[in-house]
Amino acid sequence: RDGTRSSDLTGDASCNGLRFGEQRISCTLRLRDDILLAKPWEGPMEEESIELIGADVECTGVVVTLSRNSVIQFAMAFDSERVAGL
């Protein structure tokens, strides 16, 4: 089992940020309560968790960014604006 609960919102995106580096990588995202879990599709990186409480969230088109103190912590690019807006 991958740890997904029936109440988790899940989806795929192209991600980058402090934890994954500058290049965008494909990952599966799970929103669980106030935590975003990101699991890269390939490579040695483990699933990362990003605390959402206190983060500034901005959605521009298909890109959603999470920042703290004006420093981008994580960015996600989705296939559609509808999905990004969720």
C-alpha cells in the first residue's frame, strides 16, 4: 500500500522547489489535511511533505506556488487551470 487514504485528494503535476531542485520533475501529489505529500515518479528521492499552514499560496494559470517569507518553497504545474484552482 502507498499510504493513500480515501479522504486524500490526489493528482499528478510537474514539480520543483527547494526539496526537488530547480528542474521540474514529474510527481504524484496527495493533499492530506494541511500537508501536501509529493512523490517523484523516478529517481532516488523519497516522498516529501510540505506543511501548508502559514504558507502563501498563489495560483497563476496552471501553476500553483507555495512560499514562506517571499521565498518559493514549492511549485506545481498542472495540465489545466481547473485542476490548479482546486
